[in-house]
Amino acid sequence: MDKWKGKEYYKKHKANDINGNPVYKIFYCDGTTEIVRTYRLSGYDKYYHSLSGLYKSK
């Protein structure tokens, strides 16, 4: 398992905002999720073409 901010996660989804900046939705092992706007993550399990699709993803 990978870690983000000290918590293990099992998958992450990605989209780009209107300016092209990456936005990730991280799914943690404890059942919580977090939306993160960062360049520090790489790779993803699924890509969405809109932020609304990313926010609704499960």
C-alpha cells in the first residue's frame, strides 16, 4: 500500500481542472476519501475528463 500524509490508500483517481492542474481523489483504507490538488502524486487508477465525474467517483 502507498501512503499519503501518513495514511495508507488503495487507489486514486485523477482529473484536470480548467487550468490543466492535476486533481486527485484518494481512497484511504479506513473508508475515507480526500480531494487533493497537487503535482506531488504520480500515476492513477482511473482518469476522469471532468471534475464533477471525479467528485462522484466511487
